[in-house]
Amino acid sequence: MSQEQQQRPQSEPEPIKYGDVFPVSGELAGKPITPQDAAMMQMAEAMVLGKTQKGGTAAVMQSAAAKNERAGLVGHEDVTDVAQDRGILVEETDIPGRRIITEAVGGQTVDPMPVDQTAQLLGIQENAITIGEALEAAVHTAGDRPVDQSDAAAIQAAEARATGSSVITPGGLAATAQSAASFNSGMQREEDKIKLSEVLTAATARLPADKAVTAEDAEGVKRAELRNEPNAAAHHGGVADSLAAAARLNERIQ
């Protein structure tokens, strides 16, 4: 083997670009999806539609941006010039018997491509347990326990990893968990406190985006739970335990 062949560089990883997940063309198609682009779309959807749409444009952008950031291909504060200079738009039009939602980046309409195509790009494993499903599993193992600050912190960390954004969605899981923990801290009787099941039931449907649980996700959620637990031990069957179990199962099906 020649020295040239031995030193042949490996191909550099490529970020997920707009053209990979949306039917766009021109300059925008070649631009990487960045965290701040995703945050702007999330904010626009929340303002116009009341919340981020599950499986919608903002959710796809959040997942793509998170994957790009984890790979070190974009920075957390990065924004594309197309989005910054030409803007991000979400419009809702009501006509008799129909509701039309138009979302655009830089003047181009962005509708997610078929689910199977985007799932492969975003690293979603078929049959893998998602973060939303792992949170729902905690309802069965610890649903009767009152929500405390360690639960709220763990749920917030789980939501951030699912969506790829640290922005707390108003009325979302993290916001609901924090409100429940604050309410419970002022209650004396256990029966008056808000239980974990009341916060996490239908968690999958309430997350604007979701992903398969990884060992890294489980460890991050566990750290968040332990930081807010005076006894420095994860709750048995709680949020951190549930994600850890899901991560172990997912590793077996890879």
C-alpha cells in the first residue's frame, strides 16, 4: 500500500441541511439547520398556533439542529444568514371547512418530507423506545408519588433532550412539572399534592418532538434529578430510572 493511500483522509461529517429534510432549493437548500433557526421557528409556531406542532416544521428543525450541534458541526448560537436576513414566517388561514398553515424560511415554504426519510436522517431508530414513551412508563412505576423539584428537573432535562432545545414550552411537560413541584412544596397533606401520573400521562403526545433514548440522555437526566435530590439517590422507578431502563433496551436492538 502506498504512503498516499495510507494517508488518504476520511470524509468529513456533513451537517443536516435544509435541503435534506425540506423540499427547498437554491441557497437555502445548502444551509445547515442551526439551533437559533429552530428556536425562531418554535417561537413563531407558538405565537401563531399556540404551541409547537408535534412532527411539524419546528420539531423537525429542533431535532436536526440538536444532532448538528451534538456532532460539533454548528454552535448553539449559530443562525443562518437566510433565516436572519429574510426571516421565518408562520401563517394560519381559515377557509370554510379547512385550516391552512403556511411555514416559510427565507421566503421558501418548508413542509417536512415523508416521515421515513426524515427519521433516517435524524437518527430515529425503528422500534426504539423514545423519551416520551420512557416518561409514560414512569407513570406505571412511580405515578402515585408527589412531584418534587428533583422530578421537575429530570423532566425538564428529558424534554430538552427530546426537543433539542433548552427553551421551556409554555404549558409543556417541563412547565407543568415545575408548577406541580412548586404547588406541592406548599402542601402539608400528601393527598393534596399533585402526583407524577398527573404530569406525565400522555407525555409522548405533549412533547413537540421526540427521539430514541440513548445512554447519554439517561445519564443527563439522572444528573439533573440527583442535583435536586437531598438524599443524592435517584427515585426508584422514577424519571431517571425509567430513561436508564429504556436506554439499556435500545442498546440491545441497535
